[in-house]
Amino acid sequence: MSQYVLYFDQINRSSLPYVGGKGANLGEMTQAGLPVPGGFCITTYAYREFIKTSSRMEEFFAALEASNPANLEQLRELGESIRSHLENLAIPIQIRNAVIQAVNKQGLDYSYAIRSSATAEDLPNASFAGQQDTYLNIKGKDEILEHVRKCWASLFTDRAIAYRAKNGFDHRDVYLSIVVQQMVTPDISGIMFTADPVNGNRTVTSIDASFGLGEALVSGMVSADLYKVKNKTIISKKIAQKKLAIYPLPEGGTFTKELPPAQQEQQALTDQHIIKLAALGKRIEEHYEVPQDIEFCLAKGEFYIVQSRPITTLYPLPDIPKQPVRVLLSFGHVQMMTDAMKPLGLSVLRTVFPANIFVEAGGRIFLDLTKVLYYKIVRSIFPKIVTNADEAMSRALDVVVKREEFLAGHHPAEKNGLTFIHKIVGPLIKKAWYNLRKSDPKITKLVIEKFMQNKVAQTKEALSTVEGAQRIRVVQQQLETILYPDIMHGILPYIVPGIIAHALLGKILVRMFGSKADLSKLNMSLPGNVTSEMGLELGDLADLLREFPEVQEYLKTAQDQTFYLGFTDLAGGETFKSAFESFIATYGMRCAGEIDLTNPRWNEEPTQLMSALFSHIQSVKPGEHRLRFAEGEKEAKEAAQRILNSAEGNYFKTKLVSRLISVFRNVGGLREHHKFLLVTVMGECKKAIMAEANELAQKGVLEKAEDVYFLSLEELIQVLEGECIENVSEKLTKRKEEYQWHQKLKPPRVMTSEGEIVIVPPYRGNIPEGTLVGSPVSAGVAEGIARVILRAENAVLHTGEILVAPHTDPGWTPLFQSAIAIVTEVGGLMTHGAVVAREYGIPAVVGVDDATMLIKDGDKIRVNGDQGFVEILERSGKTIVNQELKK
């Protein structure tokens, strides 16, 4: 479009390339009949014509491309040079004439607000709000033209340049339109969010309001009243002290005025106005079909909308009704894998688990257990069970299920929840109770592993006899049965007795000794734990590697594609290769974030294990890992004997305690076998999927085999059957973009169907100020250097270092051998990191919010696994001034 000016009534949302996000929204609202002050947009075509008259912009664009976004001084100097150049560049006469004609048509007597409107702003996944400048109460043709030029130049403010670079926008491809809008003289102005911007609740409208122009509020000069509205009812009001206000001057420009004391404490908007404004906000949201961030003003009793843009910071909602209120738990937090997942990984999990309890949002899976939580006994017990996975989740869940709005959705007639309990959970508990009392715990491991071997063999056989779409259907069949009946019937009834025995022993020890000190000792070196055994075998590999310097040198630069070929002709090469292949044959289907099928397994990328091997060599002495395990067994045996000695003389107590100790020591270490089976079966299924994906890549249907990660299992079947092939490339591109967006989101632990993210802070008690609070899951206190590791791949730990991570799963186990303590943001008493830390006898604190941001790499910290907190003693070489931290 080659027009220099477009009026609001000529614009709609499709006009974004010509008038930017802000302009498109104002035109869209004008055409929708919303109360928008009149105006026009100077189009991006005018901006490009203006830029063309410069002889230096190509030079500037090249400098921007070469600049480092992190170098703020460089950005400042470059931005200043570009702005100075543009502010002194003459506006082409044809553009001047078009703008003057538009001002004459709108009215020369009006004052105008002049705002930038970039083509990359107010998009669903990125907001450029505030990146360019705004000028208020501008009067007269010459003043308007001067500020138009300033607006064009403001496309190159330091913050705008840095924001574009950070978010991957090419500076050449972002064009600027300018909104010229009639000013109204407002009594009150403010910002309205049609969803709560703090907790995300889509049913709550949040309004900030203050006297005068909204610029005072936006710039942070004044505090604003905060009103919240839900279902046409004001649910919250916070009246701020509003000392200052900004008002327009008759001749143009603005001035700041101190308000009279009585007005400072006055409620800016009346209750009637609050309700009316909230209704207007919902009307705008319904038009755009997404929650909106709206700028408004009130003049002579009438509301005007001067801007509306999508709220880009909200976590996406699952595709379920908002009412009645449902409670959703993050499956990723339970499984210690909070990263976004690709469509294939999500599809696999939806196949494994019952579809009616799994919902998807933001590239993550959430558990919808609302129906069973309607029952009082479940509401009482379940939050306590969740504590074992993540205490912060437990706190939030406990609050939500007690709310009146949640209980109002209670439908006793719904039997789905009870059916699940009676038909599935009931028989499991019954069999587990029998095994706790009567079965021989010493043979439990053999029973479980025999069952697992049969299941894996059956899966391999089933997948080996089919190909094409039918092979993927068999994959679905194998995944559909792995949880129920395989794990629920074949494994969990043998594992649950160990969990019950642990809980009962804890209660008995508190009664007998007043503490659970010996319970921590009983947890050490539990036999049969597949993850601990994996760690020990990895230690054996590291010790073997010590003996072969040539192999060590090779592994420092080895590549996955040629990994096994490089051992030829190396001293000890074949010996180490044989041992490594044996390890991979047993554990190669594992990796960090292993519940996501699309994450590369160790058997696909064996170099992932190299950092763990070298960390072990550097920080653990030869044979030390086996010695530690043996010492742990000895301490556990001594603890068991102390407990039995204390019960001596009471036949029934001795018999009970002896039985519980036997069950726990023989069965407690098997608690990860069910996941090991799931991951093993998933590993076999992945081999089948990738075999088909490679065929599709060879045929040119997929650009590369890994593109299959962006299809669901059902979609893969359709592609293999020749359906929808012409749309595959377009779909994959869209899915990849969406995945990149999801990766940037921080998933909530607990969310309601209204979008509310529920957070309940931990109780601090008498813990010193500045201390980070979490959950104690492995006893002991350790001081050392923090090593903040966000991903397990290629991470290295040195002697005396403390692992600080977002979460851990079995794929992180190789690092545990080197750590002297563990701190994670996610976790509970029975999650992977907690269990392994107890077995290794190292302190651990989990559920420490934002630990990887608050603790810096290289800080000296103290981890108190007895009380559940972390103290920062020194900041990367600088002693903390607040000595309270060292008490």
C-alpha cells in the first residue's frame, strides 16, 4: 500500500503491515464501534520513503547487525548516532503535505497524542510496548511534523534496539507507523487488564487508575488505585495515595501538578464506573478473542479507549471450559522435567496415561484430577501425598480445594472418580497390603524384574513383525497398556509396601526416640535401585577410563556419529568400548528429561555421558564410589540394629519393626523400577518411530527424520498412509515456532481452569532473613561452592561442589557421585533427587523457588538438609555483609 496516511475508519487488524500493531488495533476498535478518539496513521510506506532519503542508513543497519546486544554502551552510542541523524533528516514534501491534509481534516484546533506503532509490536507472542516514544498534547502542524520525525527516530532507542536483537527481529524488517490521535482532556486515566496480570486468572479484570493523564502512571511517577472485578462484582479495592497528576496545557505540552491532600486519598473511579469499565474491557476482549491490556481515560463522564493490545505474559490455558473451576497439576513438576515438549512427546504421554485426566497447555502436560478431588477424603489425603513429589505444589493444591468456588462445582452423582478408585486403586492397595504383611520381600526384586523382562521382550517382538502405519499403531498399543495393566498390576503392588513401611517406620521412630534420625540411615545404599546401580556402574566405567590416557584424549573430542569407530588402534580402546557398550545396552534408553520421547537418549548421543565420566575422574578417587556404597550399607545395618535393640523386650513391637525394616530395605530401592520399565518400552517404541521417520526423510516427505518430533502419533499414521502430505511442511514450520515460544514460558505448578496460577509461600518460621527456604529431603549440613547447572548434558562438577539445578531425574544421576549436596527448585520427599541423595548420604534441599537465579555460579553456600534451607555465605569471592546469614 503506497498511501502515506490512513484514517482509523479505513483500518482493521489486517492493516498491521501498513500501520503497525497499535494502529491496527485502534482502527479495528473504531470499526467495531468502540469509544476511540478519532485520528489517523502515518503508514510504514511513509517511514520507508523517509528512510530512503538517508545516505547513511545502510551503514547504520550493518553496524546494528554486527553489534552485541549485551554491550549496552555500544548500543547507546550507536542508537544515539542513528537518532541524531534521523532527527535532522528532512521529511519529503509529499509526506509533509499528506500529514498536513490529514490534520486539517481532523481539526487544527485539537491537540494530538503522537505514538509509534511498529510492525513487530503487540503481536501474540511479543509486545514492543514502551520501546518507542510517545508525545502528548501536541498542537499545530509544525509541532506535529517535528514530533513525527522524533517518533521515527525513536525506533532506534537503546531499549528498542536491544529488544529486537534479543527476540530475533531483523532491524531492517521492522517498520514504523505513527498514530496521530485526538487528545481528550481526561479527569482520570489508567490501564486495564482483562485477565489478572499477576496470577493469570482470566475471569478477573484488573484496573489501575489515577487522576489526570495516564503518562504519570505509566512512567511510575504516581501510584494508582487498584480495583479487581470478577463476574460484575468488585472483589478488591486498594486506594493509593496519589500525590501528583499530569495535565495538558492549553497551548500544548503537559505540566505536573501536586493534588490537594483530600484528593490524594480519594478513590479515583466510582464503583459504578469500575463496573462499567470492566464490562467495556470484556467487550473488547470478546472482540479480539484474547485477554487485552487496555489504556483508557475518563473525560466528562465518558470512557475512551486509547489503546488495546494482547497480554503476552499469560501462561496459555488448556482447551477446557473455565467453569466449573477445575484444578490442574503440572505433570512436569511431578516428573522433574519442566521443559516444554514437542508434539510427539506430548502425544506419547497422552497415549500412556488416561486421556480424561491429561490436558495440554504451553507445551506441557497437566493432570486434571478435579473429579476425584470432589470427594472429601481425597481432598484430605491427596495434598499430603503430593508433598512427596513437590511441597510447593502440595501447599497450593491444599488451598485451592478448600475454596468455596471449587466446592461449588461439587457433583456427588459423578462416579468416574470412585470408579477409578474402586476398580484400579482398590485392588492395587489390597495386593500391596497383603505383600506388606505376608510376602517374602527378599524375592520381590526377582519377581518384578522377571515381569519387566517379559514385557520388554513382548514389546520388541510385537514391533519387529510390522512396518509402516501399522508399526505406529502397535507403538500406540504398547504404550496404552504400559500403565494399566502392566505397571498398575505387575509392579506397583510390590513397590508400594516399601513406601508404606517407610512411612510407618517414621511414625514408630518418632514415638520411640522423638526423631527420625535412624530413618535417614536406613535409606542409605538401598539395594536394587536401578538408578543407583546405574551410577555405580558409571563409576566403574570412569575408573576403567582412568587406566587408558589415549582413550581419554579421544573422548574429549569424540563425535556421536562416529563414536564407536574411534576406539580402534587406541591402547585400551577395545576394552573400554566393550564395557561402554555393555553399559549402553542396559541404560542407553535413559537421558535427562527421559519422559519426553523426543529428548536424545544416551544410545543416540553417547557423548552426553563424557562430562559425567570426566567429572567422576576429577572428583572421586578410584573405587571410592563403591566404598561409599558399602559404608552406607554398613550404616544402614547398624541403624536397623539400634532400632531393633530399642524394641527388645516387647515381642509384638520387635516383630513389627523387624518386618517393616526387612520390607523397606528389600523393597524400598525398587521404587524406580516402574519408571525404568516405562522408559525402556518408550525406548523400543522410539526405535520403531525413528525407523519410519528415516523412511519418510529418504522419500522427501520430511526434511530430516527428527522432524517427526513435531507430529503426533495419529498424524504420523496419517502421513505414512499418504494423507495430508502436502500440508506437512507448513504444519512443521508452525509447530517449531510454537515450540520455541513454549520454551520461553515458565510453567506453573498448580493452575485453575480460569488461568489462575496458585502460589502459596512456605512458612519461614525463625529462619534468618536472606535465607532460601525449601523442603528438607536428605539430612545433613554441607558447605561448598555452588555449581549452577541448568541442563545435565555436558555439565561438569568438581570436588567439593554443590549441585544447584532446576530439577533432577535419573538422567542427572551421573553428577550425583561428585556432588557434596543437592539444591533443586522442584521436588519432594520421594522424588529422584531426594531418594538418591539419601542413598548417597548427602544433604539435599528441594523446592527452593528460583534457586538457579538467586544462587550464582561460584557462590559459597551452606545447605541445611535437616531444616530445609540454603544460606549464601559468599558471593563469588565476596563475603556477604549480612552476618546474620552465618548464624
